[in-house]
Amino acid sequence: MRITKIQVEPLDLRLQTALTVAYGSYPELNYALLKISTDNGLLGLGEASPDPEVTGETQTLVLEALRQVSTLLVGRDPFDLESILGACRATIPHAPAALAAIDMALYDLMGQALGVPVYQLLGGQSRPGIGLYPVIPLDEPPVMAAMSAKFVGIGADTLKLKLGSSPDLDLLRLREIRAAVGDSIKLRLDINQGWRDAKTALSAIRQLAGFNLEWIEQPVAAADLVGLAAVAAATEIPIMADESCHTAADALRIACLGAADMLNIKLMKSGGLHQAAQMLAVADSAGLPCILGSMGESSIGSAAGLHFVIAHASIVACELIGPLFITNDPASGYPVNMETFRASPSNLPGLGVTLK
């Protein structure tokens, strides 16, 4: 089997509700679609989901990066994964989302060629499925409370709240949300660096202590590992690193500094399934629980992430909810039960998704 053709296209995903976080608002997600064809008629799909604040890329950059490495792919056997990805990393080292698209498309092709789902290539089926949870975008307190109540009303038992505009307003948001959903709903906070420094973060966390929070994600600036470590050491609420942790080397550094209690692995930050597995291995060795996060990918990127979660039992939570909020998903085949907020893997070969 040899790669014969590379196609790269813009992928502009429209959202039902704008995704607003501490550093910006996104009514539309400007991504890229990768199609890799082979001489035996197979089509591998990949998705690059960049964010300048997280991966350091724009849609224009990932489109250029994917086109730049297309000559490295044509004529190659997709099973030469290490060699292909190594050559691509050397050529576009600062384009992790573009690398993730290549990685998942190669896995898609390998799975299809062998007639097995991708999770079988990553370690096999460690669980039948995993629960998801809605993400509530940053907004005014009544709006966030109403959206939270809506999701709880249709069955969600866990919510992730986007906070970080200011500690005082975040406290009001959390009060209204907790009043709207009750005490039994599990709440997880994502600050997206919004509190910036350890002093501000610790002051805010002291005010939030009575809300029974499961964890707080990235309370300080990504580069401030010393500040992140200070927060983690001073609070009993688990602190998670997201924007601070992109690679296996970052995971090792965070573990050595005691800078976080948990890590958020995202395929777009790490450069795909292959690199994400290396990060998870470091985290597992250091005793740091990991979740599998999301950049709001379509069914293509979300399916790749789900295969990773299904193959790795140590992943403690999964945020692959992008397809639930996208109005123009380019693919189908990402299986989610909206009544239970549970995703189960497709047993179709490869990623199990097809273009509409």
C-alpha cells in the first residue's frame, strides 16, 4: 500500500453557541481537513484544529504546513509511521495540529488496511465506552446558569465551566450555577490562564472553596510553572495543567516541579495519537492522572481521540464533545448517546468515520 494523493482543505466549523473562554470568543472554528489516498483505494481522514493561544497555529499556518509536507507522504507506506512522522516533525516542528492531522489519517489508513478499529492499533479495547460532559462557555452569570440547568435537565451529571475573566465575577457565576443545578452535580473549572498569577489564583480559589469542585484547570499563565506549582502546593483542590503541557518533555518537567496534580492531553497540542501516547506514559510513570481534552474537533478528530481513550484505561475523563455543538460536521460515525452523554467506539475499520 502506497500513498498516492494528498488533499488539504479549509474546514470552517459553525457552532450552535459561540465558544467563549478567558482569552477569546469563537463563533466559528477555522480548522483544516486532510485526505490521504492510497493505491489500493483507501481514504484516510485527518483534522487539524489549531488555536493560536494553545497550539500556536492559525488555519492559514496549518494549511501551509500540510501542503509543505505533502511531498514527504506521497509514495510512502502508511505503516512506516515512525519514519513519516519523524520527517514531518523535522520539517514543520512548530505545527502540532498539522502533525496531528497527518498522524490520525495514517492510523485511519492502517486500521482500514488491517480491517480493525484504530483502538486495536493503540493497545486494544480497555473499556466499552466513556462518559462525556458538557462545557459551559464563559458568559454572564444568568446565561451560564441557564445553560447549565438545561444540560442537567437532559441528563448531564457533570459540567465543565469556563471561567477566568475576573475572580469576583467568577464567584458570582459559580454561585448562580450551583444554585441552578443543585449540590449533586459535579463541577470542573477551566480558567484558561485567566487568573494569570499565583497570588490572584490562590485568592480566587479561597473564595471558591465551598463549592465542592473536582478540579481547577490552568489557573495561571502557561509559562508560569513556578506559579502553577505554588497554587498546586497551597490548595487541596486538584490543579490541572493544560496550556502548560504540550509534549512528553513538558509532562516530565511538570512532574519534577510538582507543578500540577493532573494533565490535560490534547491530540492537537501533542501532535497526534503517537505523541500523545508518549505523554501519557510519562504521566502514568509520575502518577499524574490525565484527561483527554478537546479543541472542539469535528467527528474526525473526536473519533481519533475516542479511540485513544478506549485504548488507554488510565485516562480518567474525556471532553470530546465538539460534534454535539457543530452545525456543519463534515463527517459521520462518531457515536454518542445524548441521553446518557456516553461515547462508545465504532468497531468499523480505521477511525470509523466517513465524509458526508
